[in-house]
Amino acid sequence: MAALDCNLDGTVSRQRVGAILAFMAAGYILGGDLTARGVPTNLHPAIRELQRRYSTRPGKADADLVDELGLFDYLSSRFAVYGTPEMCQRQVSAARAAGVEQIMFSVSLAADPLETVALFGE
């Protein structure tokens, strides 16, 4: 499962995805034993700090926190497809090359869910 935010403005998409990543990592997917969840040991302290400081209302503060803790690249590579349509295409192609056969996307928190689906589909 991955968050999807496809937008003509990659900066807008990145900002919104940061908030979604905080939600997924702190409030949803990465609870409990981080080693069992496949999180590299060196990232455990940052993930725990994210869990401690994250808000339950995804927004700019949570996106900024993901950046502050140096987690954006790791979390986005694991849980998101985001950016311009070209960037999204490259990320899905990389996932396929790595052996991914199916991806279920969540667009409910995308900057513009309808635009995301339309751009990604095109």
C-alpha cells in the first residue's frame, strides 16, 4: 500500500506526502517492533521521535517533522508515489523492476485527490 499524490507541481505533492508519511509511520504502519517492521536500526530513534511528536491531524507541521528528522527519503521510498506525473511513472517503474506486482494506492489525503487520479491515469 502506498500514498499517491500526483500533481503538476512536484513541490506541492512532496509537502502533502510528508504529512501522509508521518501519519503512516507514526500512527498506522510502524507501531510496535520496528525491527520486525523492517526499519533499519539506525532509523529507530528518528521513528520513535516522530511517533512521540506527531499530530493526529496531518498537515504542514507533520511534513516538516518528517524532514527535520531526516526520514522523508526513507519513508517516501517505502510508502509513497509522489510528484509530477513523470516522477510518479519513474517510481512505479522502479517498484516493478524491484519485483512489485501490485500496488494499492490511497489518495484520500492527496493535495487534490481527483487531479491525482486523473494525472496518474493519464
